[in-house]
Amino acid sequence: MPGYVVATCVVFWRLEAPRRAYGWLLAAFAVPLVLIVPALFANPSLPAEMFSHYKVRTDWQIAERINIYWGYLGPSFLYFSGGANPVFATGRGGVLPVAAAVLLPLGIWSVLSRRGDPKRDLLVFGFFFAPLPIVLALPPDPRFYTPRDLLVLPFAALLCTVGLERLLERGGWIARLFGVALLVAVPFQFVGFAKYFATGYQEASASRMDTMNLEAVVEYVISSDAASRVPLVYLSEDAGSPHAYQWVFYLLERRREDLWARTRHFSLPMAPSDLPPGTLLAFDVNDPRLDEIRSTLNCSLVRVVDGLSGGPAAAVLRRN
């Protein structure tokens, strides 16, 4: 965001804007930052922790950084697939509609060939600047991480509008007809996207969204608790925080706050005496410790839960 503030100041300077414009801009940027000050006083180590959490890389890796930058601006990511991560992309469309493959380059060319409007120059800068923070930081999983590149959308949309404007205002009747066709194609593509998003995408992305099919595990735990009270439920520590959020969501959805109160994270070492008889333990079905846990903690395998995309996903053990 500081880069966009500096770029906007350059635009103000080129437009000979009054000083109060700079003041309003800097105030709009600074006011949200003021809200962070209490958090910094309460937790002075917060900046270092965030830097460590994002695992910012400081080595050069020039070739890798260039490759990642091009990936975010390449046609595959922008117009056709949107990346390979099913959490952020369906694989049936890019970050932008296919029509943008024509309108966006045309808009960029139109701005660059008619220099002199600082506001339109800012659109080109903003579009090419958007992936730069990702490239500079190189956080974990830097490729095609769509949420980190969302700032590209408003600039791309406005540049597509500039491209359409050029077709409609400066082209012949064929160019105008082509521009209208591109515009009409956008909602048609969206209809196909929305249909797949509400049907096939759910199954295709299910294994990535919920690798253990915890909703089915919750159903089994509830049915087991109805037959005979389950004293405790242990989730493998390998499940991580996302699965913990899903677990509590499924329990709250079914108004089983009592089972959430009985839920613990499992972590070795643990003695059999730590687990009351009847305790249930949920693990990834491929956890290599399953046999060890069954033998050392006197547990039995009582359920194998299939994943949302088919195939076993989770194993449920019961303390004998």
C-alpha cells in the first residue's frame, strides 16, 4: 500500500493538485495505522512475529522472483485457470474473464500510446505493481496465491474499460461490434462459472478444503455419544487450526457445544491413563502413528471415514 500512496502523490504532483489533497491522502492512509498502535503497545513483539509468520525471504533468488512475477501476469493465471490451488480457483476460469485477454492489453496499449493523463498512467502502474509485494517477500506458497493479488482487480477492470472505450469510440463498425461481443461474453462466462461453482467445484475442491471430512467424523461422534457417552474427543495435532475451526463449526451447527467442551488436541507422548475408556480419537487415515497409538494406548479402530472426493480420509479410534 505505501507504493500506491507514493504513486498517487506523483499523480497529484503532475496534476498540480493543492496541498490539501496530499493531506487528505496521507490522513486516509495513516488513520487505519493508528488503530494498530494499541496492539503494538500490548504486544511489542507483534511486528517480529508477523515477519516470522510470513517467513519473508531475504536471499536474492532473482530467477525465481522473476518467474513468480510473470506467473501472476501470465495469461494462464489471469484468463484461463486462475492457478492450480482449488481453494482459490476453480480451474475453469482465470482471475479475469476471457474477454479481458483482448480488452486488457488493448487498454494498456491505449494508455501508453497516449501519454499525458496521469490518472490513466496510474492504472498501468497499479496493475503491474500488484504482484510486486509477493515477489519481494516470497512468503510460503508464493505462486498463484490469489488473495495476495486481489489488488490487481480494480486496475485490470479499469484498463479493460479503457480498452473497450477505444474499440467503441475510435474503431470502425467491425471494431464496435467486436467490443459489444466481448462485453456480452462476460455474463455468459459467469453463468458457466457460477453453475460449476455450485455443483462440480464443490466435489473437486472438497479434499483440499476438508482433507479429513470432519463433518462425517462429527456425525459419527454424535451418534456414538447418543449410544454411550463419549468422555473426551481428541483431534490429532496434525489436523492444525483450520480443521479445529471446521470441527467447532460443525458442532455448533448441530448445537453440540458440550462435545466442543470435551474436545482436546492429541499430542504424543501420552499414557493410557490419560484417556478415559470410551474416548474417541480422530486422525488422518494416513497417519503413520496409527498402529503405534493403537498398541500403546490400548485403542481399537472403530471407523474409517471416506473423504468427500472418495477414498478413506479419517480414522476414528476408541480407547478400550
